[in-house]
Amino acid sequence: MTLTPFHRYIVLLLTTACNLDCVYCYSGQKGNVQSMGEPALEPELIEWIASFIRKKNLPATIGIQTNGTIPDASLIRMFKRYDIQAGVSPDGPPDFHEKLRRQSGPTIKGLKLLSDHDLPFRVTCAVTGQNVSVMDQLALFLGSFPTASGLALDLLVCKGYALKNDCASPPSPEELKNGFKKLVQTLGWINANRSHLIKLRELESLKQAVQKGNHLHFCHASKGEAAAIHPDGTIYPCAQTVGDPCFACGTVDAPNKESFNVLGKYSLRSEQCNDCPVSGFCPGD
């Protein structure tokens, strides 16, 4: 496959295997993960890809999104050797993470290991109706790690187990508003007492939109600038769409380049947006 110059964001899914048992697992079937696996289960493959990119002097930023339960000293050394950015995915403070994703203990150990080795990391949290009210507690938890540098929020995607049980459900607009407000206030207090700020992705995106005075796309995929590649070679426009045949864009051997921009026709804007104070600047996620 030859990626065209407009591909600015590439996600390589290294495996479909996973060592967690999330209550909202998007695969919807144990032992048959069709979307995201745990990349840290494939350290040799991580090193091969990172080594290839660095040896070729490609102008690329490399990042790994892990559940944080597997990293050890050897993986940390690899991250430093190839300048790999680390992302971890706790879904709230430890007690809530245990309810939603299990293995909170190993995840905490993973975060501590990153911090002890002076390796910056960002956190991505899946926001549900079950944890939206404790996002501020997640911020307080992250504040105890000196190298925590960022927090991003992904709304729960209603597929897989998220459609099959009551353990996880999307937050209501009011719950999201109140939870986000508490989170921003708490982060403000935390950052006032830290030398290295924990930046909230959504707030930073909004600031950039206001500064530029125009509407921003939420992500590269909405502009057709992204691709997510499944281990079987199937290409999708975004990691969130992996496993959905409706969004398949061919394969690495036979890509359907016209399909990469399929997400550009979707918008979540509604009449309720007209009275919003950030109307015209909201990325539209």
C-alpha cells in the first residue's frame, strides 16, 4: 500500500489479542476481538516498526496506546530509545476503573513505572454514565504522577458489549456538562500546583478554534487524512470504525482511496447547538 500525502494520522493495530475484560468491550464477543487489541502484547513488532521509522528518518511522531497493565522496564527503555509517546487508558479513579475494565492494580503499577522512569504520558478515558461524575477524581489521581501530561475524553461507542448489558451506558447531556465542569475546575487547581501541566485535549481544541476564529474538524479522519489498519490488512478511516464493514476502505494491497473521506459527511450538529456559547467553534464531535 502506498499512502498518499494527505494521510497525516495512521493507526496500526498490531494484534486483536487483549488481556482485559472490559464490561463495554466493543468486540462484543470474548476471544473474538474485531477492533482494538493490546499492542504491548507485541513488543517485538513495536520495536520493528519504530526502528524502521527512525532508520528511514521519516518525519513521524510515534505513539502507543496501552491499557497500562503490561509495560515493564524493557518496554520503557524501548520507548525512550525510539522516542515513543505513551498513552494509557484508565477509565476513572482506581475503584471505577476496576468496575469498568478490571485490573486496576496493574494499571496503577504501569502508570507509576512510567513516572518513575521520567517518561511523560497522556491518558485517554472512555466517558460513560457510570464514570462521568468522577472525572474530577481521575484528575486528582493523575495529579499524583509527575509525568502525567494530558487527558483526553472519548465518549462511549454504543456497540459490542455496550449494547448488550447495563454495566456501561452513554452519559446524558446534563451529566456530561456537570462532569466536564467539575473536571475543568479540578484540573485548574491541580495545574496551579504543578510544574508540568496536565492539558485537557477537548479544552485545548476549543482554545485553538477560538484563536483561529473558525470551525475545526475534530480529527484527521473527518478530513480523510487518517487510516486505521487491522492486522488482517483491512483499512478503515478511523480506529473507532475498525471491524465495521460499512466503513471498510479496501485492503493494504487494494485500497479504496475514495472511501477514506467517508466520515466527512457525518455531523452531530443539531438545533440545540444554535444557543450554545461555543457555536461556530465546536469541533462537532
